[in-house]
Amino acid sequence: MKDIRQSPQFARFMHDIGWQVEKIDSAFIYLRKFPIFGYFAKIPRLQPPFPFSDINKLIKNKGIFQLKIAPFIKDTDRKFGIYKKQILKNKFKIDMSPFNPTVDIYIDLTQKEDIIFSKFSSAKRRAVRRAIKNGIVIKESDDLESFIQIRKKQYFPAGFLVVSEMKKLWRNFYPKSAVLLLAYPTIQNNNKCQMQAIASICHNKPLAGILLLFYEHVAYYWFASASKEGKKIFAPTLLVWEALKVAKRRGCKIFAFEGIYDGRFPKAAESWKGFTKFKEGFGGEKVIYLENFKI
């Protein structure tokens, strides 16, 4: 299985947001030039055998001042330790600020829906039911602008920074390899603590959303955002449940949550603790990758 970051679609996206794209063997390398310093480069989800000789040639020819790699090696690989020694032997050092997630959660979509749901925590199962009871409705949509507005508000005052990247990602993946799910309130939201949610019905505004990407039978939980009102009535939890079902219907075998907290990097991953707890509530298998490295 090849990671989505090594797909032609992702390479086009990286080009669109200003990265130079090169290729060594079958691996895409992304470079960005900085005045005075030269090029910074990264190779996401690199699979063995590692082309160290070609990498060193590229570093020399391009004047790369730093290159990072994120090996696509799981701790279940019997050569996990061997690969790590091999990388370190070639003068790479462990990167304490990983650019790709080093721990993830995979949900097996080959299971029946009721089995997948039964592996949710009791709190998550209750949250799904409460969201439905609250009248939350999940719809597939092409209304990227509404999702952008949710994310801009969530990341205010820096929210404007997400706009261009999201539009270019959408352009390269939608409709064949992306699905946008939006959570809308309905008139059933009629108790006092949900009045703000009701108000948005009049404007047909979603309260939360998930952007899923697809590549080689894997669904990636790429972007997710929710308003405060949406969180209060459990829209994010229902969205994940619906996303799992959508991914399964599209023939995906794995749902990847795209990163959780990694105790190997406590400082870099500190901000990940909150959403890690959220993701862990859906069951699945924890996957540990080899560390990211830099030279």
C-alpha cells in the first residue's frame, strides 16, 4: 500500500501550493527554495529500499540545506529496527518535530457496520444517538466554501491561512478522490441550550464538516472542523460515523485518522492530546510508524 502523499494527485497539489516536485525512483520529493539558505526538501511516507545514493546526489545538485524523510514503516514490520539503523547509518538524525504523523489509528472497514459501531466506546455510541436525536443531518456536499468558513472561524485570527490550501486540495482530489460531509441542524433542535444551532437553520449553514480523501482503498480523515454549537450537540461524532459508512460504501478497506499523540515527541505532539482522545473513542488499531528523520 502506498500513502496518499506519494500519489500523483498529492504531487499536483504540492506543486499548486508552491513546492517544486522531483522524483527519485517511484518516490515524490517536495522542495521549497529559501533565499540565502537554498532548498528545504521532504520525502513523505518513503518506502524501502531507501535510495540513499540518489538522495545524496539530489542534496548536492540542488544545494539542499535540510532534507526530511518520513519512512512508511510500521512497528509490525519485522525489519523495523534494521531500517532505523540503516537510516541512522546514512547520517540522518531523528526529527523531534515530525512533519508526518508517527502514530495513527486505523479502522478496519472490511468489518460489518454493526461490528464497527460496537467497537466505539460507550460514550461515542451515546453521542451518535444523541446527535441523531438532536436532529443533526449529515449530507455529502460540494459546498466547500461553507466548510472553509467553519475552519476560518475555528482558527481565527489565522483562519485566512487555510483558504488557498483547501481550495487547491479540493481542485486536485474532488470529485473522484474526495468527499465533503457537512452536518446540518434541523428543527428538532428545540431546547434552550441549542438556540444558537436553531438560528443557523434559517441560513442553511452547516455546524461541522469532514473532508475525506481516498487513495488505494484507504480513506483519510484529512480535515475536520466544527463550530461551538456543533460540538455541543455532538455533530463531530456523528460525522465520523457517517464518514466510516461512506468510506466503506466506496470500497475502502482502511479508515486512517491521520495522526494521534506520540509520546516519543511530547513537546511537538502536546497539542494533539485533545483530538487524540476523541479519535480513540472510535476503536480501531493503533499504528506506530518509524520516526521522521532529517539530514
